[in-house]
Amino acid sequence: MMKITRMMKRNNKGFTLVELMVVVVIIGVLVAIAIPIYNNTTANAQEKACFANQRTIEGAASMYVADNTGKTLDDVDAMNLLVGATKYIKVDPKCGGNSYTIADGVVTCGNATPHGHY
């Protein structure tokens, strides 16, 4: 009886190396699944933010044309919207670190990986 009790006490010291390795492998598999999903979600969010910025800039360009008689959307550039007594856009939005351009009233992104217009 004493021998069985001593053997049971000896086996309760902690986790075995195999058990720890199984946990490490499981965590590795979960990370391998999570990283691509995170990257796709981040890229999707950046693309949607770019489209939202394009819509905002086009709205500001329309407000500029409405406020300035004789101007058309062809006359609008980014500096018209950012400088002057009444700013139509408070900060210069960026798309991946690049600026937006306005041509014929259409805002395009200067990003290295173009994603078009909304």
C-alpha cells in the first residue's frame, strides 16, 4: 500500500514534455490560421477607407463648385479643397501614404496597389 501511494505522488509533479509539445503545436496551428485572416481583414478595411475618402473628397469638390460661381468640377484640384479661408477638408486624407488626385471631378487613389473607384 505504501509503495502505490509513493508511485502516485511521484507522477503528479507536472506536465510531460509530450503534453507541452502538443499545446505548442495547437497554438502554432491557430496562429497559422489567424494571421492570413487578420491580413485580409486589414486590407479590406484599408480599401473601404479609401473608398470613403474618395466619396468625401468628391462631396467637398461639389461643395467648392457650388460655393464658387463660374467654377466647374474640371477646375477643382486638391489644393482648392485644402487651402483658403473656408476649408472643405480639414486634413489631407491619404491612401496607403499616398495622396488622392482629382481629374474631371473623379478622385483617384495614388496607392501602389490600385483598387479603383467605388
